[in-house]
Amino acid sequence: MRILIGTILAKRKFGIVQEGSPPRATARCHFSFVLLALAACSRAPAEPSPQPLPDPTASTATAAAGGTTQAHMARCITPLAQTAPSVPPAAGPRCPADPAGRFHLDRAPVVFPDAHASVDAELARTMDQGERGLMFRKVMGEDEGMFFFIDERRIQTFWMHNTCIPLDMIFIDDDGTIVGAVESAPVLDDGPRNVDCASRYVLEVNAGWVRRHNVQPGQHVVLPK
């Protein structure tokens, strides 16, 4: 573009019109056209239109509409096995005698609103009560159990030492969320029993109770006082 304009200006300055050249009026038209083209080429591009700022409430609206929140994704939950384990037998005559005799604890209901169930639970609040637990018991009512208060939130590990009835163990977090359950723990077994998520409370019930009452990890429990 620049070379073509220089040639036309030189011809006009020195009055050079070659044979066969168009009339001056035509040349002026050509020159005007070239100047217009130059102006079009050198024009600065239009500035982009300002974009609207992102709506800070969009993520909140998504969550309210049923989106998964980061807090929910971070929750540790151990689901139940797809197939229910078989319920092992009670110890029966193999159950050792209770050397100290049964002691009595305070009771309170542990309510499962999502499963429409509740347990009349003995409350093991102290370390001594927790260490003894349900040892030496030979029978327990269908909707009875023992609720363990534990000082530290961590992965809790239980065993079935001197425990003569098979149990389900329900692991519950600070806010009442069930994070997992050990099902049908066998009697008189010293092997460790836990789930892979930290919890603050444990509720022991009869083996098979969790499945019979449609209790699932992720559900909420109304904690006893």
C-alpha cells in the first residue's frame, strides 16, 4: 500500500503522465481512493466491550438447586457392603461369667429420623464404662444398645473381647452424621473393628439391626444429651 501511494505522488509532482495514462480526473479519483484505503488500514481496532463481572451468587444458587457443595464432597463416609453379612451366633454357654456383676447406666433414646427408628441406649460416658461396654451380656432387646461418648474425634477401634452377643457398631461424627458401620461383629473376638472415617461417638446394637431398620451411612442421628 505504501509503495503504490509513493509512485502516484511522484507522477503528480513532476507532471509526468505516461502515454496511455488516464486523465487527471481519473487519477485524482484513484488517489482519493488510495487515501481512503490507507485510512481504513491504519485505523486502530475498536476497543473490546467491557464484560460483566461474574455473579457471586451463582455458586450459591447452584448449591441451592441441588448441586454438590465442596463441604459435602469433603465428608468422609464409608458405605455399607452391597451384600449384608450373615449374623453370627451368640456365645451361649461359652460366655464367661461376669466377675463384677452387671452395673446400671443412665439411658436415653438415640433417634434415627431418616430411618424412622430409635434405640433405647445405655450411656457409657466414662473410660471405665466404655472399656467394659457390653461384655458378659447374654441377651439384649431388639431396640436396645449402648452409646459410647469418646473424648477425641478420631478413627475409633473397637473389639469383641468377652462380648457374648454379636453386634452392629454405628460410628457417628460430631454433628450426628453416620460415617460408617461395622456389621455383625462375631462374639469373643479380639480383632480390631473400625471404619475408615473419623468419628466421635459409637452406638452398639444387636447384629443385623442396621439392615433391619434401613439405617445407612450419611444419615443423621439425634444425639443423646
